[in-house]
Amino acid sequence: MAATADGAGGDGVTRRDFLEYAAGGMGAVGAAAAGWALIDNMNPAADVLALSTTEVDLEAIEPGQSITVVWQKKPVFVRRRTEAEIRDAEDTPLDSLPDPMADTDRVQKAEWLILVGVCTHLGCIPLGQKDTDEKGEYGGWFCPCHGSHYDTSGRIRKGPAPENLPVPPYRFLDDTRILIG
Amino acid sequence: MRNRLIGAALAAALGLAVLPGAASAAGAGPQPPEREWSFNGIFGSFDRAALQRGYQVYREVCAACHGMRLMFYRNLTQIGLSEAAAKAEAANAFVVDGPDSEGEMFERPGKLSDRFVSPFPNDNAAKAANGGALPPDLSLIAKNQAAGPDYIAAVLTGYADPPEGMEMGETQSYNMYFSGHRISMPPPLFDDLVEYADGTPATVEQMAVDVSHFLMFAAEPQLEDRHRLGVKVVIFLLVLTGLLYALKRKVWSDLH
Amino acid sequence: MAAPKFENPIVRWIDYRLPVFTFMHHEMHEYPTPKNLNYWWNFGSLAGFMLIVMILTGIMLAMHYTPHVDHAFDSVERIRRDVPFGWLIQFIHMNGASFFFILVYIHIFRGLYYGSYKSPREILWILGVVILLLMMATAFMGYVLPWGQMSFWGATVITNLFSAIPLVGEHIVSWLWGGFAVDNATLNRFYSLHYLLPFVIVGVVVLHVVALHTHGSNNPLGIELRGKQDSIPFHPYYTIKDMFGLGLFLTIFCLFVFFAPDYLGHPDNYVPANPLVTPPHIVPEWYFLPFFAILRAIPDKLLGVVAMFAAIAVLFILPWLDRSPVRSARFRPIYKQVFWLLVLDCLVLGYIGSQPAEGWYIHIGRLATIYYFAHFFVILPLLSVFERPRPLPLSIGEPVLGGGSSPPAGGGGAGAMERA
């Protein structure tokens, strides 16, 4: 079939080739652009992104107390640590940790520990926010799903979880308010 | 012959397309005068200063009775407010949130992610406070009226004394452009009712046009994206179609 | 048609086991097509393209839409305002419905003009009418989903049509609704069916194409292919012609999507559905207006509904109403005139459907309705007997009769058309 169509002579073939490549290339670009619109369509929408930061008022939290706030649909643990808890966390030798990280690298102000409360093993929410909760062998948090123990810096100490509880990006707006995200 | 065929196809398509236009025009009252809007036309865009003035009119005048539940405070950055200014606007509003740990609802300052706070908690409260008439939500009014922003501006400036012999209800006013002419909204605008930050004289006409401009934005905040992308897409398609036509001629040329 | 030789060894390997490439080569590449098809033959492939566009954009919209009476309207507005490219996809889908109908209506009238429904293409035609019916059902249910005033009241009025059925009408209507009125249950089932039916349409389109490829396309002369000289391979000739038509169509379509997205819609659908307030002037979408006019033309509720459905059903038996052996209107001097009268009649019906049912509009609507049915039930059968067709050319290759017989009057048009 192509033979009959191409039989227009040397000059015609080059012109036709050019037109084919140009039209084909533009068509491909157009299809790709349309495809991108469909793919981008599944990204988070503006109303979702508008909720991507969470402001937390710290004023009402007593030493030793924790609150859970929601940031990007995930629980965030905000803990006002006691002097003893801070000392525990700071005095732990790094070489005894599965995922070594100094406590000072995990907090901006030693009193305030901010953590994403999602176990790094398989995504359960660890216990330890309420006074009545089991806090695990290291006085921090304990994940009931598969028995991971976290310390008072939110670092993994025992159990299957591979990493420490992550610290979300946050900053102090003033002495009593933080902005997470 | 070919041209005639294509012409006929387009005419048929457009002939069909004209029908709904005819439908919506039927039975309307006096046509609102057409105004020049910067957002009309394929290159049209919003006038940021007019949007901000219009928002000021909405907030200081209309918002006493009319909600805009599809608008968020974050949309204010799109009319040219800085993020800090938009946050301040949001913080002026009291948003009902909760329940708190005691199970009580509480009020807090608004955030960018909050919807515009409506003046009434629900439609029945709005009716009760307005003599039985429901002040419509204004989010989409520029789209759900056939004449759009022209209609809004016309109604806002269309108050007059009723013609002789026309009985008006106690809470009704005569309006030239409102369907049925009896409108339950008293004339909302008076000269110098608001004080524009940019010093524009706040005549009734100016405020009506500004708030209509803002309401068009509220009805379609992505209008400018639509125009910008549309120009690119149509130019792209014209070039591509031209190439395809040349290629079609080339491919078919050896048949004749 | 010898099996093609494929150079690529992977293609060869697959084709030996599953001959998809042979199939594609046969049906899309070498498929012999009459060489004289004009641009009216572009609309079938355009409609097929539009079906794919509607399915793709619909799948994306379904990811963001919430089928609940309390959230449907706002979820559509959220798509337009906050979802990335949501406005674009929603406007393409919304306007796409209208343009899909424009394409299909032109495709149907092309079939009417050139007698494409005649033997041996009756089943091809009937499958096309089935597609039209499925499209109408899909479009109607899709229009309900944004849950605006026109959505709600359109749904109420159209579902109430079924109450005209004697004895069981009321039961059928409440069964359709799943309640005492159009409500959440109705919205949910319409959403479910609106997602399902397009894939049914795809299935019928496949059958439509199979039927088409069995005897090949009709052509503007309406005569059989006499040999190889009358046909050309589908590729590259009609692929490039279809692509050019697609480019032109997309340009016009995009002008609407980007610069007049609400032109074909109704402003009342930007008002959330209110079951207690009917808009003063309910009209269906433009593509239903002619049928709406037929419904209103008849003062009896049941007969009106019957007439409206009959207006489409008559197309099913059209191949047996028009018994003329000549296909193309080009050689049927009287049919050519009544064809254009039918086009005009449908446009009049569409206009009447858009106007309030009062005064002269009622009388014009009735006359137009009578003419519509007279066209099919009276004029076409009579023409089959009394019309004297012009002499047909012997073949597509020689549109002018050989052997000194008189050429068709105005036959120059046929010659020019052939090159179109």
C-alpha cells in the first residue's frame, strides 16, 4: 500500500516525510499534554493542600502531658516532656540505638517533642498518649500491633520497627504556638 | 464543493447551538444593559483593583445578608491580597468549630482553609431574619443568571419608584431588572457607603460594577487559566490542523 | 488478502499465536474503502473518538465526584475550582456531551441522505439506532449528576413520563426513583448506570464496526464497488483524512470548551437542586428538544410519550419503509427535496421545544410533528413507488455513464463531489 502512496517522485517524498514527522510530532506532543492533564488531575486538590499545615496552641499543655493533633490526615504527637524524660533521652548512648540519632537533633526546644505518630513498621498508631496507656519498656510509646517500643525521644528501642518516629517539619511562631508543615 | 460541505457542516452545528440561547432569552424581563468587562473575550482577565474593591463591597454591604459558601479565604490571594492580608481577613471571621474535648462547639478565628462564614447558620434563620425572603447565596450568581454580571450590576442600580398603580408589599421595592419587578432586598447601595482604600469615588454605579466583577471571579476563579490555556490550545490545534491538511493533500495527490 | 509479513520478530511471534496484528492490518490498513467518500463520512470516526474522550474524562471526574444529594453539587464545584485541571476535564465532559450529539446527528443524517440504511446494511443501521438510544439514556442520567435545578427537574419530568403507562405507571415511576420523589436513591442509581452504559455503548459500537466492515462503507453514489479501481486502502488515505477532520473538529470543540463553556448549558443548573421550587421555564438539553416538542405537541399524556419514543423507534423500521432500490439521494430528485424538508422539520421541532408551549408555538409544533411522522410513514413508502430515480453510473471509477447514455443532470456535482 505504501508503495502506491509514496510513488510521487523524489521531491514529493521528502515533502511528505517532513509533513508526516511534523504532524506526527505535534500530535504526540498534544496527546502527551492532554495525558498530563489527566495525570495531574489525580494530584492533591487546592482544598487539600490548604490543609497541609496545622497550627498548634501549646499553652494548655502541662509538663508530662501529650496531645494528638491532626496534620495532613496523620496523628502528630505533641509532648511536653518532664525534666526526667529529657534527661533519659539525652543520656541514652547512641550506640545502643537501632537508628542512632541524638535527642538534641530531634527537638527544637528540649521541652517540646513533636512526632508523627505512625509506627515506622507497618503504619499503626502507637500507644502512650494517655496516662493510662502502656508506654513500653522505655517510657515513650508502645505499638500494640507488633510490639515496637519507643523511648522518650520517640526513638525505636526494641521490636520490628526499623526507624525512629519521624519528626515533622515545624517551627515556633512564638513561645506558645507552633506551625507544623 | 468541499468548502460548501464544510460550511454546511459548521452552519448545521451552529444552527443547533443557537437554540438554547434562544431558549434562555425567552420570557425574560427587560434585558440588562451590556457593560464592558475586562474578563470578557478570549484574552480577558480580571482587574485586580476592581476585584479588591468588589470584595470590600461584598464584605461591608452584601455579607450582612448573603453568604458565599463556595468561596474560601485562601481564594483572596487570587484577587491580589497578600497571604498575610488574606489571613487577616480570615481571622476577622468567627468560625464555628468543634466539638472540643468537652463536646461543646466553639468559635475560633478563621483560617485560609475556611469557607467564607455565612451570615446565617441556615436557610430558615436567613428567611426569619429577612421577612420570609431568602437572600440567595452569591457564590455562583454571576453564572446562574443568564446575563451574569450585567444582571447583577443592573439590579443593583435598577431601583426606581414603582409605576403608577403597582401595589408594592411592605418589604418590597420596585426594581426595573428584577424578574416580576418586586424585590425583597431594599436598595443596598448609596453613594459613599464604603470608603475605598484606593481612593476611587464610591458611587452606586462604581460599587455595583466592582461587586459584579468580584462576583464573576467568585463564580469562576479559574477563568483566567481557562483563557490563557485556551489561546495556546487553539493556536496549537490550528497549526496541527494545517499540517494535517497539507499532509492529506499530499497523500491524496497521487490518486488524481 | 494474503496474511501480511511482519518484520519485527516479536510482532511475528505474537501474531502467530494471537493474530491481532493481522486483524489490525486487515481492518485498518488494507481495508478497501470506496475512493469517493466525502467529508460527511468523517463523522463516524469522530463520534468514536468523542466516545473515548467522554469515557476518559468521565473516569477522571468519577474520582472526585460525590453521589449524594447533600454533596453532589458542591463536589462538582470543587472539581471546577480546586482539583488540578478539574475545570478543564469537567468542561470537556459537559460540552463533550453536546458535541457527541452534534456528531452523531450529522452522522445519522448522512446515513439518511445517502441511503446507508438499505440492504445489506440494515443491521448496521439498527445498531446505530441502539447506540443513539443508549447515548440518550446516558446523557440524561449524566445531566442529573451535578444536582442543579435543571438536573433535578429534568429528572423529575422525564421519569414522570413513565407514569403515563396504564395501570402500572405509578409503580414503575416509584421503582425508578427508589422513593417517593427524585432523591438520593435516584441520584445513586443514575450515577451507577451513567458509569455503566458508556461501556455498553462501546460494545454496540464494536458490533456496529463489525457490521460495517462486513460489506464496507456505502458511498456518495450509493452503488456497489465494481472492482479494485473503485476502492483505496483505508490507510493512509482515510486515516489522514480522518485525522484532518479530527483536527478541525477539535479546534471548534476547544473554542467552546475554553471560551464559551456554558453556552450550551442552562444557567439554572448553577443553582443547587431545590425540590420545592420549580424553575419557571424547564427545558431539556438542546439535543432532546425535537423529541420534547413532539411530546408536548400531543395533548394526551400517554400518546405524547408514545409519540416521542415512536419518533426514534421509527428509525428501526426505516429500511423497510423506504423500498426504493436507489440508495443515494443524488439520484432521487424528490427524496433529495424531502430530505432537506425533514432536516428543516427537525430544526423547527428543536426550536419549538425550546419555546414555551403557548400560542402559535403549539400549532407549529403539531404541524411539525405530523410532518415528521408523515415523512416516514407516508412520503417514503409513496416515493418508493412513484419516484423515478435518475440513471445510476456504472461504477465509482466512471461516474458518468458510458455508452452514450445521457449523464445525470447536474452530474458535474457528482464528479466534483468524488474528489472532495
